[in-house]
Amino acid sequence: MPRRRQRLPLVGGLRVRLVVAFGLVAVVAALSTGALTFRQARTGILQQSQDTVIRLLRDRVNALAPGLVLPPGRQDLESFATQVAQGDPSGKWRVLVTYRGMSATSVPEDPFDELTPALRTAATAHTPTVFQRVTTGGRAALVVGMPVMFASAHNDRRPSGFTVFLTVPQTGETSAVQALVTSMGRATVPAVALAVLLALLAARGVLRPVRELRRATRHIAEGRLDTRLAVHGSDELADLSHAFNETAAALEESIAELRRMEAKARRFAADVSHELRTPLAAMSVVTDILDEDAAGLDPDTASAVRLISEETAHLARLVEDLMEISRFDAGAAALHLDEIDLAESLQRTLSSRAWQDSVATQLPPPGALRGRVDPRRLDVIVANLIGNALRHGAPPIQLSLSGHRRPAPGGAQRWAVIEVLDSGPGVPESVLPHIFDRFYKSDTARTRTEGSGLGLAITAENVHLHGGTIRAANHPGGGALLTVELPLPEAGEEDRS
């Protein structure tokens, strides 16, 4: 059965992205609107306060200007500054009056720190009125500079030399602006909450078909190719569901056709192999007889007889391998486990094929490594590995067997490790991933091999049938190294099929 994939938390899922997107849009919109509103409101509040102060100061100075004495004394300047400051009903004005180097303030010993050199210079340059907002000691204030003008006989105005500077605290205006900021912050929170609610509602409508699509896709991956989606509406999600249904239908049809073709191909290979088996058996008998009489034939006829004998044997091996592969493909291959001595079984494989002198062994002592395996299939595995090393590698060939334990649920699992190492040039890196493929040829120009081209593929199938693993690599010291790992079930475990 396919392993069910663990469901991960949707930290970056569509729902989260929709909520975040709606929240960001709401925050940006609220902040942008609030910033524009705040800017306009702040400008309006400060502009109104500034215009009021300048108007009151101008009226007050124009009312007192006719009573000024030229040249004034210091007491005259102090009196004028005090009278100007009295023009504020709230009593918050602080006034500085200057005349040709002399100065006086409405508050005794007032340093008038709010007045900047730039504003003083601008106000004494006969500019009608200048103002500046400054912050001193964390308190905001409005500073206004205004030259005092006299009316002449020609009904025009001329400078008197007096300059009046006024500073007014803007505590009220600052409080109003701060209250406006607080109101904006309070309005942003409900806007974001509303945006999140809308995002959740939108995500619910969008995610329902997406979840159904994910569920259907998972069913398709599990092999349930008849899965279809219900199509609702005519929007983009409905188009996606319709496209999924069309794709699933086409996939189901394609898979069914491929399965039919695969079944036909397997049946054809099995039927051909079975039909060839009987005539090949008869041909083998004939070639055996011809081989016995080849010594008495002329050289050309003897060479032809031996060639026919070799090709008949090659064809017989190919048919047997094809029948074995067809059994694997049909799922008819079965294990017949038996408790055997693995080292003794490997020695028997070598002796039955007269390989004792061609293969060096590193085997455990007799009885040291026993396990339940299929003896026939173990013989096929070892024989194919050594035969491949003899054909494509170079002597000496080394066969080793060892055992170890691995942690497993319910206790440690015993494993047998079989390694076959040759002394040849090794296997090209591009060939290693395909070395267990059927009929794979590393050299595309080579049309045939001494073997059937199925030996390592059958070996891999037998290893996998045991629940083991097989891998090929190049040994650091040179040569190709093929490693087989087989689990060793404990005695009493039933045969698997």
C-alpha cells in the first residue's frame, strides 16, 4: 500500500496568505488614508492657530504704534513689550521688542531662547511678518517676528526701527494633533479586524475547491484513477475542476491502455519462451550428440557444429531467463525459505560451476552464519554476480560473506552481506545507475553479449523478493564491487510469496 504522506501544518498556506494580504491591504489603506487626513487636519489646526496669533499681534501692534516715542528709552521698550503681551486674553504671550541694538521683554530676565538667528535676521529685514515653529525642551511653540511700521503723510508706511517678536506655546494644538493620532490608531484596529474577517470568508470560499482538488489529486496518486471533482459555477476554479476531470479521464484511459499493452507484452514473452522451450530442448539433445561426434568431422564442419552448439546453449539460457523474468512481472515468483548455512551454500555454488580456482573467498566458519533464505534463489544471486565479474571484470575475483544486526521494530534484525569484487577497470559512472536494467548495454555499438543480458536484472529481482538491497559501485582500489544485503528471518517465520 502507498505510504500516506504526513500532513504538514499550513504555515505558508493559501488561507494564511489571503489573511496576510487582506490585512496588509487594510493596514496600508488605513495608514495612507489616516496619514493624508492627519496631514490635512494638522495643517488646518496649526494654520488656524498661526493666522489667529498673527492677526491679533498685527492689530495690537498697529493700535500701539502711534504712541511710540522716537528715539525710545529702555523703559519705553519694556512698556511697549508689556502692552503688546496684554493683547492675548489668555496671558500666554511672551514678547521681545528690539530697536537699534536695544531690546526689552514682557517678562523680566526672559532669555527668549525660542528665537533663532535666522528668524531675527528675517524679521529685521523689513519683511512684513515671519514665523517659525520650534521645539525647546520638548515643548512646541510658535515664534512670530513683525517689524513696526509708521503711517506717513502720503498715506504709505515706513519702518520705525522697532521689531516685535512673539512666542506662543502650542500645547493645545499639540494635544489636538495627538488626539487625532490616537483616533486614527483606534480606527485602524477595527479596519484590520474587518479585513481579516473578510479574508477568512474569502479564503473559505477559495479553499473549499482547493481542498477537494488536493484530496482528488492524492486519490489519483494512490491509484484511484476514477476520481472526479464536482464542478460548481463557471469561475476559474470551476474551469480548474473541469480541466482536472478531463486530465484524470485521459490519464485513466492512458494507464488502462498501457496496462493492457504491458499484459499483452508479458503474456507474449511468456508464451514465446514456453513455445521455444520444447524445440530448444530437442536442439540441445541434437547439439550434444553433434558435439560428441565433432572430433571425427572435418575442421569446417566441426567449427560449424560447435558454433551451433554454443548458440543453442545461449538461446536456451535466454529463454530460461525470459521465463524467470515473466514470472517476476506476473507476481508469480515465490520464496521457499529454508534454514541453511550460508557459507556452505556459497561454497556449493562455486563447486557446482568449477569456480573454486577462479574465485578467492572470505567466508565465516561453517555454522557461524545461518539463516532462512531461498536456497535456489541464493544460488542464482551468487552465480549471476560471479559470472558477471568473470565476463566483464578481471581476475582475481573475491567473494566475501559477513553478518551484522540492525535496529528494527521489535528488536534487532540479522542481515547477511555478500560482496563480489573483481580486479577489472570498474564500471563507468554513467553506467552504474543502469547496471541492473534489463538488456542494458553500456556500449551501444555492441549488439550482443556472452550472457543473456538479464542476469543482473534477475539477481536484483531475487534480492528484492527476499526484502534485501543490491547496489553497484567502483572500489577505491579498483574494480567493480557489487553488494547484496539480505535480511535473515528468525526460525518459525512463514514463507513469503
